[in-house]
Amino acid sequence: MTSRPTAVITGASSGIGEATAKRLAEAGYRVVITARRESRLAELAADLGTAGHEVVPHAFDITDPAAVDAFAAGLDRCDVLINNAGGAIGMETVAEANPADWRTMFESNVIGTLQMTQALLPKLIDSGNGTVLVVSSTAGHGTYEGGGGYVAAKHGSHALAQTLRLEIVGEPVRVIEIAPGMVHTDEFALTRFRGDAAKAAKVYEGVDEPLTADDIAQTIVWTVTRPAHVNVDLLVIRPRAQASNYKVHRRR
Ligand SMILES: NC(=O)c1ccc[n+]([C@@H]2O[C@H](COP(=O)([O-])OP(=O)(O)OC[C@H]3O[C@@H](n4cnc5c(N)ncnc54)[C@H](OP(=O)(O)O)[C@@H]3O)[C@@H](O)[C@H]2O)c1
């Protein structure tokens, strides 16, 4: 067994998860990086390894229960679980949305988080000072037109985190929820608009300094590295130019 505290990060092949893996590695954690794209994980593992960090890549789909269980069974220890994998698909109204897209969003943002948390909770408890962190969204705290399926899924992630904290109080595991607003990552909006780069670019058009993946990574690392008895329940973080899900200042 490694002597280093171990952080498992889902969705580490891009964006917030990748940035968080880098920051946690710099903070002294052995990082176990997971996502579906094996090649992206291999690249990140090589970069972090070259920089002298301990990193273990594991490619699997968090919506596949057998894959999640096999992953957890093969892990010697887990001190921190960062449930970050997920995202949005589409901007259709409730009247017009495809239920298959809602299912996909619910599967990755909620069921994937549930399965990872269930599978690793025994190891987090055994660590003596475990942390479960859920990356929800401001979409988990308010709705907007066209956001229906993503909003519903992120309200699910929020409910999971808040419920888990109530249920495991007394165990040596804290539960943290980070709810970001607008973060300019390479793939989030591209995935949402099914690969349409022009539509994806419009999301950030004229916005002065949307948050970056590293802004969220640094925030995550700050919460995770507080003393073990300090539980940051919920942290909502937006760029200065975004006052709410609705109110975004754009340069003309
Ligand atoms: N960007 C924003 O404005 C924003 C705001 C608030 C919250 N968030 C949330 O922050 C998280 C990260 O977002 P991001 O902006 O970094 O987007 P991103 O770059 O698209 O990252 C999503 C990550 O999730 C992984 N993933 C998706 N489905 C998966 C599955 N079924 N199994 C395993 N891995 C899966 C993807 O990797 P693979 O494709 O390789 O599997 C990818 O690494 C998401 O939960 C998102 O909803 C983002």
C-alpha cells in the first residue's frame, strides 16, 4: 500500500478534473485519474509522472456498475473522492427535449456519482479522515429556460451530497459540494451543443474572464486541504461578471 494519501478524481481527462488532478498532485496526493478516454489519461499521467508526481490512470465509464466495482476492488486506499465527471447535453425546452438526453445526464451526473461514492465509501471510512467532494453546479441551485435536464440532474447531485452528509455524520468522512457558475473549459459547452463550436463559443462571448478550470481546481484543493474536522458544506463560485444563472454582463 502507498503511504501517500490518495485522491480519486472522476472526469480527469479534461477541464476541471484534469486541473484538479494537477493541483492535488502538487499538494502531495497520489492521484488516481479516471475517465473514459484512456489516451487522454495516459497523456496526463505521463505529464504528471515527468514532474515527479505519483499518478495512476484508470479508464472506465462511471455509469457501468461492474466497471466501478472492479475499479474500487483494485484500489488499495482512498482518502479523497472527487466526483467531477458529468456535464450537459442540449438546451431544448422541457416540451421538446429528448428523454434519452435527460437519461444520459442523470446517469453521469447522478448515478455515476452514486456508484462511485457507494463503492469507495468503505475505503474512505477506513482512511480515518475521508473526503467526498461533489462538483455540482449553480444549475443545481436554480433553473433556467433550456436547462431542464441538466438542472434536474445537478439538483440530483446536490441532493445526493446533502443527504449523504446527514446519513454518515459520526463517520470520519466529510462531504463537500462545490457549485460552479460559468467556467470556460474546452469541452463543456462543445459537448452541450453536440460538437457545434460556434454555438459553444457564444456561451462565453463578451464575458470578461469567465472562471477557468484552474480556478475551480484551486478552490477544490483549498476545501480538501482544510483540517479534517472542517467541512465546507457548500461553496458557490461564479465569475465576477456573472451575478446569477440569468444575469451575465457581456461587453458589446
Ligand atoms: N464548465 C462549466 O461551466 C461548469 C459549470 C458548473 C459545473 N460544471 C461541472 O463540472 C464538471 C466538469 O466539467 P468541465 O467543464 O470540466 O467539462 P468537461 O471538460 O466536459 O469534463 C467532463 C469530464 O467528465 C468525463 N465523463 C463524462 N461522462 C463520463 C462517464 N460516463 N464516465 C466517466 N467519465 C465521464 C469526461 O471524460 P471522458 O469523456 O473521457 O469520459 C470529462 O473528463 C461536470 O460535472 C460539469 O457538469 C461545469
